[in-house]
Amino acid sequence: MNTPRASWRNTTHDWASGVDIEHLSYIRQNPAVFAPGGVRHLILEVLAYAADEAESNNGGHCTVTLHPDDSVSVADDGRGTDTRIDDHGQAVKKPVMASKDLRFFDLPDAPLLPDGHPRRGMSVVAAFSVRLVHTNRRRGGAWTQRYEHGIPVTGLTPISDDGTTGTVVHFLPHEHLARSSEELAGELVKLRAQWGMLSVEVDDRRSQE
């Protein structure tokens, strides 16, 4: 049933915030704090959400693809990002990319990711990406949306429903971040052990032309 957005309860993100430009700017000004180790940390931030889904579903699978253009895509088979229809009939996705995660960001007791650094949220990945495309499939609908430096540059664009659920986050990190090393694929396989319910496959295509 369509309901006013103001009535939606905030859990992980503030539904009313939409795009928090000040928050994204703050992240970009502090890469040593929010992207320690560069690209690897951004990948772990995305994987943490896939791990959340795996915990909720008693297991899940995720594929990390390292592309030749230095972009990275992370695809999972979870439930997809919460997307609701407001009282105007418009689809509204939980603002996971462009606003802070209320559970983790700037909290002193935020859980640590496998690299030993605190989890901050998906907005860190978006803020440090030249471009990011979020493909979101849920039961009852599927959409894609593009971001640049964390700012949405398209609305939610409906795509065909293929009967699956899950998300694909495909991002190109800023050039000033520490680049992915030749050993990154092996490092990710080792680091995934923290998330026992999540099966992680790494597809390294960087040597392909």
C-alpha cells in the first residue's frame, strides 16, 4: 500500500534525507580515514552489505569482478535494497549511497571490517567513485541508478524483472585512491573468512584486453 514517506521508520538510513551533500563532501576530504588502504577497503564496505543479506537468508553468494578499466563490480543474491512506493506512486529506494548509515558512521563502536578498519557504510564507496551504477532487483520490481561522486545523476530507471533478487554495485574509484594490487584477488579470498555465511567468488579480468 502506498504511504507517505514521512511515515517510514528509519532503521539503517534516513528515508527523508535523500542526498546528503555535506556528508559526501566530508568523506571525500578524508580519504585516509574513510578509505584506508584504498580500493580494497571500498570493496569490503560493499561486501559487508552482502554479508548482512547472507546472515538474514541463512547463506548467500557474491561475485567480485575486477575489470580491466580498474572498475569493480560486486553482485549478490540477497533480497535487494529496500524500495518502496510513496503516496505519489513513485518508487523510492532507501538512500544507502548518498546518506550516512546510521548504524556505523562516526560511531566509536562501529564493527571492524576484515582489514581491521571500522565499517562506515556504502556512502563511502559512492563518495570515492567517479561513477557508480547500482542495479537493484527485488520481488515486484527492478531498477538501476547512476551516481557520480556520490550524487545521483539519474532517477530510478525500471529494468526488466528476470525473476531474481539481489544487487550489483559497479564502481570506478577515484584515481587518487591507492590502486588495487596484483595480489588483490587473493587478498579478498583470504579476508572473506570473517563472513562465514557469505560465499565470495573473485573474477579477476584485469589482464584481459
